[in-house]
Amino acid sequence: MVSDRKNVDYVSALGFALGYLGGGILIVINAAMVYFHNDIGITLIEAYQYSFISVGIWWACFQYL
């Protein structure tokens, strides 16, 4: 059990908030990677591929938590 009955709403809201925060951070990192691909030394295609891979890893790591 993650929480008692008194704190279940708080724990649920905290879980959703942290999930959205983490997803927001990932999308900012991926958007920056695509936007600044020349500055970090990769092609645009590679930036899209790395973004796709990072999202796949994100889902694989946090899907069952």
C-alpha cells in the first residue's frame, strides 16, 4: 500500500504532478535537441531519432511505476 485512506488524494495528485513535470522536462530537452541540432553536432534526422529513442526509454522505465 502506498498511502493510507487519509492521504490517498494527496499521493495521487503528487504522482500525476510529478509525471507531468517529468514529461514536460523531457519534451523541452527533445525540442532543444531538435532546435539546436547543429550546435550539438548532430543532423536533424539524428535529433528526431534520439528524441524518439528517449521517449521510448522514458515509457519503458516509468510505465509500471
